[in-house]
Amino acid sequence: MGIMDKIKGELVDIIEWMDDSRSTLAWRFPRYHNEIKNGAQLIVREGQEAVFVYRGALADRFGPGHYELTSENLPILGTLQGWKHGFNSPFRSEVYFINTRPVTDLRWGTPQPVTVRDPDFKMVQVRANGLCVVKIENAEIFLREVIGTDSNVDIEEITELLRRVITLAFSDMVLETGLGAIDLQGRQVELSAKLRDFVAERVDDEYGLAIPDITMNISLPDEITAAMTRGVARGVEEGGFLSNVGDLGRYQQAKQADAMLAAAQNPGGGGAMGDMMGMGMGLAMAGQMAGQMMGAGQAAAAPPPLPAAQTFHVEMGGAAQGPFTVAQIQAGIANGQVTPDSLVWTNGMAAWAAASTVPALQPLFAAPPPLPPAAPPAPPADPPAPAAEPPAQ
């Protein structure tokens, strides 16, 4: 047998891909000088697509099935190679097998926390992670943008790319929804579908990928999670909008109690407002102890609740402090911590405003009336009359 006969006998006559893993996305069939016999058998299994490439140009594509390669079923390749009356064996072409099954175990997570503006907890940093399902939707785009000249492409090669895309999409989604941290966690299932749309539109035309599904788990900071565990923040209404941050009043009371405790432990650092807060803590503790003692002795009719006093948040040093009662704010005015231009806010106000413009606080800044004019001095008293002389004897 001559050398040419030996080479021709070694030419490919069965083209197939036997790999059963889900991690390989594309694989180039190895061949000698890219030569394929006339009448070679092409076997494409379920979940695969075979793509013929000639000199970098995409040619014929085959879905699942068993094919005999002839000029009739290779029309594009025949045009590229100039076959006028069929072709003589062998012909040259690269053959790529594309995995069209979805890859379901791609894990993602935000490498850095995302800052969320929350109406109740101010600025909150949240993290997110989950699973992403990805599959090749457009073999031509994937071949051009991802495969290039690689002999095979594994899921790990695009994992970091997808993680970056998902992280940026999550940040954009949070910004667009404008939801607070509690709402984000309460609507994870609904928002997962929205995140999938954000990611899909960034990888379909760019990389030929489809995102059938994304799962998402949002993690809140430890201090907020602890507050929710204590029953301070207890859920989200069906429909997703924040119902009550558990009991926001109790959350604020807990924060105020912590601040009062710190002020009581540092007598010299709180000023007049610290003294007021320490005194408030003592009164509150005394009331609690009295209530416990009464309950231990005998049941007594509970008095009606006192009307809630109006409280205000005050901007101090670029951060919101409080809430403070009007009496505490008055003490702050006395020691110079609160000025007429200090920004304040309370429930019912549309935005922060200068303290001197808020009706409930305006009397605290009213200047005292001028003193009455001094009374004129009293006229001097008349001198006493001289004593009468005694009559002569």
C-alpha cells in the first residue's frame, strides 16, 4: 500500500462526540489536515449541534440525527469551496460540536456588598448569591465571540464573565426598583425573574447565550438580621411592599435605649442632651420595675396608654440622630447642639427642613420679649417741719 493510500485510509469516516459531561460547552473534532471523506457519517446526539466551519466562515449546521455527508446536505460548504458538480473525496472543513443542554450549577455572588437606600434603616449594604442556568442559544455568535480558535470551551472559561455580568445587573436592578433592604429580601422570588431579564439582555446578542433561570438569595447585615430575629422587623406583606418593619416604633425604642445606656455610662460626654437621655432611661426602667412588681402581686387594671409624644430626627455632623422629644431638643438648643438652621424630620414631613421653620419647634427659638423700661426715681421726701417753740412764761 502506498503512502497516499495509507493517508486516505486514515481519513475520518465517522464524526461524533461521545462526551457526556455538562461542563464542556464546545468541542472541535480532531482530524488530519481537516480532511473528511466523501460519504462520511455524522452522528449528532440529543443536546448537541454540529457546525461546519471553513476558513473561519460558518457553513452548514446539523441538529440531532444521523447524516451521510454528501454535496446535497452541505450546500453552504459546497458554495464556499466552489463545488460545481459535487465534490471529490476528501474535502476540508472544521467540525465543532456545540452543547445545547443547559448548565444548571453555575454559582454566582456579589464580591462586594451593594449599598441600598432604605427608608427605615437609612443606608444598608446587602449581598446576594445564587445559581444561574445558562445555555448556548446562538452557535454562530458563540463561535465568533467565545470559541475563536480554541479546540474546546469549558464552562469555567465563561464563569467569571457571567459572574461580573450578574453582579452589575444586580446593582442596576436594585437601583431601578428603588426598594429598601427589607423589601428586597421579601420579594426575592419576584426579583429573581427581573434579574434574569437584566442578565439575559446583556449576554444574548453579545455572546450567544441564554439565561433560562436565576435563583437569588439576599443577605442583610448582621445587626438588621438580629433586629428581625428579636421581632423588631417581622416581615413583608404579600405583594412585597414594606408593611411595618416589624414594629418600627419598637426598633427605634431599641436604638434609643442603646444610646441612652451609652450616655449613662459616659456622664461627661453627653452634655445636656445626654443627661436628658439618661434621665429618660431611669424613668423608663423605674416604670418597668413598677409594672413587674404590680404584676407579681395581683392583677390590676391597665391604665389607658399615654398619647405618644412627637419626636424628631436631627442632623448632626452629617448623620441623622434621634429620635428626640421636644424637651430633649430644647436641651440641645440650650447647650448649642441644635441651632435654628439644624435640619430636622418627623413622620408626616415630606423632606428635611430647618428646625426654625417647623411649627412645633418654632416656639423654642422665639426671642424673649424686651424688658419693661425702668421706672423713674421717686421724688425726694419733704423735710420735716420744725418743732413749735413753747410759749413764754
